[in-house]
Amino acid sequence: MKIEFAPLHVPLRRRLQTAAVVQWVFSFLALAQVCLAAFVLLCLSDWWILGVLYAGWLYLDRDTPSCGGRRSSWVRSWRVWTYFKDYFPITLIKTVDLDPRHNYLFGFHPHGVLVAGGFGNFCTEASGFSQMFPGLTPYLLMLPFWFRVPFFREYIMCGGLVSSEKASASYLLSRPGGGQAAVIAVGGAPESLDARPGALTLQLLQRKGFIKLALKHGAWLVPVFSFGENELFDQMENPAGSTLRRIQDRLQRIMGVAMPLFHARGVFQYSFGLLPYRKPIHTVVGRPIPVTQNPCPSKDDIDTLHTLYMEALKQVFEENKKNYGVPEDKHLNFI
């Protein structure tokens, strides 16, 4: 394989952008393991009492990730996130104003490999969410087990990440006065196994739990489509029924997380590595779907709203695809 090296004379700005993405990828792939190892070493050291005290804090603070987390405006505004945004770059597009008197459930599509657009737009202020949607506070929902990792949980909560447990979403969507926006990557971990350039397949047909939540709490639904999310990484071929896909599906059922075998570019060369390609991401926030609260929705209620949501998501995609390089003959495929 011929290796294409990066040029020696690269502007400092681009070097800083690459460094910002390196730390982000490291945070996703290895920071939790490092934090866990640090906690174990602390407990085995002469400073073990600090480990014991922190373990007590973990127990007392165990419900925080399901009760809105502990966000930090300072962390969300770090300069590193601006470099992260500019690496791709990431752009947030508003379709209409959102009334902050309501609570909202944003359905984020597609999941992609590492949900780069979801993180950049809703866990940082780099793309200007607060200025674009004044009065709304975004929360990106993440698998619960990450909030059991010592130290790591504190870091991710600073960005506005909260547990994806049902109780966590219910807490946000039931807040009086409105202004809460729970962001759910609806396709979840299984959808990441199909994330590759050109892919437009979304796991949505059987995903109705978020619809039921919206109905129970009267939260307005907002379809969000992130153009370019699937263009960031290549992935080993894993068609349905293949040995690799069966292993990945089994691991996903056991561990709760998917294991996509992805690759893209490196730090000093463009031929292989775990850094995403420099491909633009345009995250379009669609028009809200008004939802009337129904504490005990029937199956028909859920199915009707689910169909309405899928149509609204299709509309967001079809109205914007020509602006972001998607051919006219390409359409979303729901499975």
C-alpha cells in the first residue's frame, strides 16, 4: 500500500485542528480505560484513602447522570472545541425558531461511527447552539455504563452528556417551564455497524421508544439529519449474515456497545489510521412536530406519531440533500 504523507509545511491552525481531533478520538476510544486504571492504581497506592473517598462519592452521586448531569459552561466553551469544529468543519443549520417554553426531543440521524456531529453541536458551544436556539439547553444521551467509570463520568457530564436510561430522558422531558432538549441518536449502536461513505440506511422502523416518551411527556419532536456523518470513516466490509457481522452483533448484544472496525487517516499521513477524514458535516435541525401529552398512549397513538416523524425526517433530508452533495436519486432507507 502506498502511503501518502502529510506535507511538512502545514499551517499551525490545521495542526491545532488535528490535535483537537486526536484528543477527541482518544477520549472516545481510550480515556475511560485510562481513568479506570488510574482509579485502581490510586486505590493500591499510599493515597488509597482518596480512592475510598471517591468511591463513596460515586455511590452518593450515582443518580446524577439520570437527573440532568452536571454540565459546565466553561468546559463546553473550551477553545479546543472550536479547533475540533473547524477540522471537518461542522455547521449547525436552523430551519425554524424553537419556542423555549416547550421541552423537545431531538432525533439525531445518522448515528455514524463516533457521533461527531452530535458531539460538536450539542456537547460544545463551538457551533453556536445557545445563540441559535436561545433558551434551550441540549443534552446528548449516552449509554449508561460510561457513567460508572471513575473520573471519566465527571468529564463527559461537563459537556452535557447524560445517561440514555428511560428515567434520564423522562427527567429532562418532564421539567416544568420547558427549555430542555434531549438529543437521542435513534439508530443507536447497531446503526454504527452500517456507517460508511454513501450509506443512507437508518434503523428506525422498530425504534418507537422515543416516540412513546415524547407522547407521555408532551415533548415536541424535532428530526435532525447530519449530512456528512457517515463520510468520516471507512469500515471493513460486514454485510448482514457475514461472519464478522455475526460476531459484531453478538458482542453488541452482550456488551451493549457496537464494535465497528473503522479506519480513515493518521496524524502525519492520509492512508490509514483512526482519525476521521476532513469531510464537512452539516447538521440540519428540522421543524418541530407538536405533541399533545398523553400519559398512557395506545399502540395506534405511537404508530401514528412514528409515521409522522419518519415523514418529517424524510422531508428534512429531501429538502436539503442537494445543498450538501447528495445525488437527487438517493433517498433514505428505513429498516
